[in-house]
Amino acid sequence: MTMRKPIRKAVFPVAGLGTRFLPATKSIPKEMLPIIDRPLIQYAVDEAREAGIEQMIFVTGRGKTAIIDHFDVAFELEATMRDRAKALEILEPTRLAPGNLVAVRQQVPLGLGHAIWCARAIVGDEPFAIFLPDELMIGEPGCMKQMVDAYNRVGGNLISVLEVPHEEVSSYGVIAPGKRDGDLTEVKGLVEKPKADEAPSNLIISGRYILQPEVMQVLETQSKGAGGEIQLTDAMARMLGQQPFHAVTFAGKRYDCGSKTGFVEATLALALAREDMADDVRAMATRLLAQ
């Protein structure tokens, strides 16, 4: 059996300006906006940990230090909580050991592909995961755990996908499918925002990836694509046929928290799933809808 290197590292591209959420994001990173009581980036890191990932690589920009601070030890806060006999367990998920937290800068906003390339020295020669924190993926097990389990079966490169109605595919990247085996589908091609009647499938690309380190070499020479940016999708398309590519159909829910309505939907959905607040939130929603 061919030995596969484990997925130990994850890249989080978090250098964006979050302009769709201005003025809230003028001084607070978009990834720190909370869904109830956890910031978006915390959900992504928790998902990574569940999948066995050890090292979190944040590709940041100017004004994004709050993300790094969030995963540091807050000595003053913890000391105050301890003095007041408040439980510290609630802060446990926010602690990353120094060796497990790495921050690199994307100094110029040249797109997702460029952001991933900025992490090349830390990724090295290992396969790695990519998380787009805007896309909140809720499932049991989590999306990346499902992908790592699939990687352990087939290796190569993997993309998380979701099935949507055909009339919605024009808003997303879509895969051209090959052979299908349960939740795994061979990827033959990638099409960005196709017309509904021209789409090769209704399997849209969602914000989770497992890629082999060779993608960094492809990104090194990748020319600018849509929007004048270096696109990760273009780099992956160049790798098709050279390395195995599969899509994993995620068994769970995706919330597009890059949009305001998606952010509100995620907040309501997760609140209704919590025993400590579901009844109150349902009653509140019923009252508001009756007005």
C-alpha cells in the first residue's frame, strides 16, 4: 500500500478587507464577527482540529492582528476570571500553542491563489488543507473530517462539493464529474459560474480543499485570471490529469457567511440548534414574523 503523508497543516486565507460588512469591519476582521458567541474563524479552527490537523497557518493582512490575538493566551482576562471563580474551560478552544499557530502576510491583494502561495514556506513538501472561513460548514462529523477520511482512502487532491438545484449553479464554481462512488466523485474539469443550461453538473465547489504541495509550483507561474487575480481554481485546473482529483459531497449544511443574509441565516440556524436558546429564539422569531 502506498504510504500517504497525513494532513497536519491547514491554510486559512484571512487577508481580505471584508468590504461587504462595512462599517462593522473597519476595525474588526470579518473573520472575527461572531455567529452567536464564537467568531467565524473559531468554527473553522474547531473543524480543523476535529480532523486531526495540528498546525494552523493564517495568511493575514494589515489590521488582522485580532485573529492572532484571539488564539493567544489572554493572561489578564484569565487571571480576572480565575479571581472571580469563573470557569476557564470556555476559553480552551481559543488557545493554540506557539508552534501550532503561524501567521504569514499577503502584502498585495492578488487573490486566493496568491494567498495560498504566500504560505509555501510553511507548507513545505506536505499535503495540506485549505479553509475559507466565510463558508461555515456544519455537520457531524465536520466537513474536513469527512474529507480527511476520504483522503485516507484515495489520496491525491480533494475538493468539497455540495449538490444544489441546477438553476443555482451559475453563482458558483462547478465540477465536471467522472466516475462516482458514494460520496466520492472523480473530477474531470472545473467550470467557474457556468450558465445553468451549460453546467456539467450541479455539484458546486465549497470552501474546503486538500491539495498536494505541487500546487505551490503551479501557483508560482500562474498568470492572473478573473478579476485580475491569481485564481486557485485555475491552478487546480492545470493539475487535472497530472494528479488524482476527487470531490467529496459534504453531508451537512453550508452557510455563506460572506453575505449578510447568509450570516443572519447561520446565526438563526445555529441558535435554533442550541438547547440553551432554541425555545426563546423560536418564540422571538414567531413574534417578529407576526408584526
